[in-house]
Amino acid sequence: MVAPTFCFRSEIFNLNTHQFLLINMRKNVPSIVALLLGAFAATSPSLAQAQAAVEFETKQSLNSSSARKDISAVWQSPQQGYVIDMRERAARLYHITADACWPDAQLEKQSADYYAFGRFNAAKTRLKVSAALGASETLWIRLDALPARCAKQADTSPTAVLRALAQTMDEHFAFFKERGVEWPASVAEASQRITNASSDAELYEVVAKLLGQLNDPHVTLQAKVDGRERRLTTGRGATLTALRKAFDAQSKTKVPTAFLKDWMSSSQSAVNKQLLAGTGRTALEDTAFWGVSRNDAGNVGYLSLTRLMDLTAKETVADDIDAVDALLDTVIAACTAGNPGSSDKNCKAIIVDLSQNRGGDDRVALAVAARFAASGGVAFTKQAVSKGAVDDVQSLSLSPSSKPRWLGEVVLVTDSITVSAAEVLTLAMRTLPNVKHIGQPTRGALSDALEKSLPNGWRFTLSNEIYKSAGGELFEARGITPSEVMTVFDTADLFSGQSKLLTALVAKQRAQ
């Protein structure tokens, strides 16, 4: 998704655990210097004042000389629990809670192309930053000084680490109710099991249980325990749970990632054989597969996208958008008689298959949806929340692409694997009258994953943003239910993939 600071929006398989799970990852996490470079100035409001209505100036580049001159200040992001000290040449980043504050050198070193633009309030005391002129924004507030607790040595004892985790989650996690968790009671129970004499292994088990009950794909934990890397991820969904069982039931493939790769390859081969008569083609670093199912009764286009990031070797969002646009140029041309702009279509419909899509970037998602849009409008809204600091609701718009568009019928396919930015693409596509959504409900993890660390160096992520449809509906924890629910992956025959469903959909389109 177009993300707030330091967030992750998609999934890859975990190579460092015996669990058949997915880790939330996002490329291009912004460096603190890039984020705030030349952005800040002047006097300080309180955090409470930050919630008042404030007029902001026109968005501008944060790399301008006029912006850079005011960099020396301390800034806080209340919705994300970050403090950054920019008064020295080397910026320092801290995580802050009601009772504690600790540095995070790893996030200081990360860099990316996010937050190139910003807009100040008139007093230059607050700044909203974003990756692009039309992207979502993150609020930063100027402080008078570094909070006193940030200047102290961080307490790394087991009880302090557990308390830091509990407070961070309490202050920033947005979905305790939706996930059915009584957080205070869970923390009280966990606290009874940890003392300052507890081992790292004991602490990890308690923290993993505390986070695991949320069953949220964007809640993860990474820790080094007794010299071994350990990871927790949750919220697999029905299809991935079935794949885990299938992996456990066989002995040929030893590595979960290889098993997943084999499954996806088998699914693609089945679609290519049964639907596309062997004419299917891969694209976008083998993350996309497309073709046209040809028949005298009518042709039907097919496009499978398995992620919405890392679509080129260049690894920038702009390059990803260019690459997906180039692919859509080809797909639309193949489905359109004459020139790509002709209204005489030789495909009855295009199937857009997101059933194996594990997310990526919201900007890429919107770029895809724009190629099927006849008119513009709100695609979804998002709102960062934290205890006592609710951010503005931001509306993200879908505008028709200036490139050739497919305005004929579109069949959108999702499954429980469909997650994160793929769910954002689903929201955007569902606003279009020419799109019919079929398949299984999505995973229900739309929020960006906010990256955090703990005083002992362990890292975790959490969901702190409320995404809603254009109509104001919340799908977190329950998923986006298609207008027509159909089985996508048969758990009794997983390696046939989605070919049975797709064959039925093509036949239905031809019969119309």
C-alpha cells in the first residue's frame, strides 16, 4: 500500500523456520534522513494540539534548499510512536511509549524512495509527508526537545521488554476488537510468567503467544534466541493452512519455500494447459502470467498477478508501475481488435486473478485498477490510529489511466491467500461497474504493518491503520467477500490449482 513510515505490505515465505508461514516484508523502507530531509522548523505544539484542525500549505519537494535549511529539530510521529532527533549530522531514531523510549539503529540505516514530498502548517510546526503528490501522508510534529526518557539508557530486562511490547501494542494496534482479543487481560496473564530472571527462550515463548493470538498476518516477531533466529507469523488463512498440511504429509520436498514454488508452478501449468492451450506467458520477473483463451464461441483474456512489488530488477515503485503498465498494454492489446483504443473488443471479458497475490504497494495496485476504470472516484480510505492520537481520514482516489484501458467486463478472482495491497486492489476494482468479484473472501489484513523494535533488539510489526471501502465498510480480520462465492483451490486436489474454477468461468463467459 502507499505506506506510512517504516511499514511492510506483502509476504514472502519464511526460510528460517520449520513453520510453513509467511513473513510480512516490504521493500524500500524509507531512511530517517530521507524522510525528514529539509522538512522541519520553528516552535513546538503539544501532541494533543496535533489533533486540532490545521491548515497545511501546498505539497512540495522535501529536497529543496528552502526545506533543507530547517532540518535541525526533534520530531515525533504520534500515530506511529517514533521520535527522531535531527539536531546532529547523524539522525537518531527512537521508539517511544508512555513509559519508555529506546533507539533503533537498524531503522536509521534503512533507505527508500518514500516521502519525497511534504506540506507544512503555516507555523512550520507540523509536517505531513508522503511518497508522491497524490499519495497518503504521515504527520510529524516538532518537539521542544528530546523527551527525557529517550536520553536514558534503555532497560533491556525481560520485564521491561515485555512492558515495552505491551505498551506499544496497546498504543498503536488498531484491531483488538476485530481480532477478538482482550489485550489487558492477556498482558496481565503474560506478565505473571516473566521475571527479570527469565531466559530469552522463556520470554520469546510468552511474547509469541501474546502476539500469536491476534491471528493477524501483519503481526510478526523476529528474535535471536540462544544464537538461533526465530520468527513468528500468523493468520495463514484456509488455503495456506491446507498447504501446510499437505507439506507435512509428504517427504519429497524438505523446504517449505520449494513446496510453495512447486505448487504455484503446478497451478500455472494446469491453467496454461486447460485454459490457454499452452500459449500462456510469464512476465514481471515471473510474478505474472497471462494469455487469451481462444474459442469460436468467444475469447477470454486471463491475467494472474502474484504480487504488486519487486516487478523489475530496478526495485523502485516507479519502475514497478512502468512495468505493470507495459504488461497491461500487451494484455489489453491482445484482447482488443484493431488498435488498443478500439471499442470493438475480441475478448468477451478479462479475468484478473489475484488468488495467489500476497501484496506489495498500494500505488501499484491503483495503477492496475486505473487500466479498467471508465471514470474516477474514491477507491478507499485509510486512517492511522494510536491511543489518544487519531489521524485524519485520508481518501485515496482512483483515476482512469491515460493509457489504453479495458472497459469491457472484468472478472476479479480472490482467495484467502489474497492479502494486503492485493486487498487494496480488490477494494479499488470493486468500485468499478464493469468488475464482478468472485471466489473466496480475502485474508482480511489491509492495514500497513508498522515496524517496531524492542529494547533488547528483537523486532516486530503490527497493524495500525484502518482501511475502509469507498462505502465506509471495514474488512480487517474478516476479509472482502466476493459477490459470488466459489471454491478457488480444492483442498482435496491442491495441485490442480485454480484451473477448474477458471475453466468454468471461461465457459460461463462464452455462454453469455
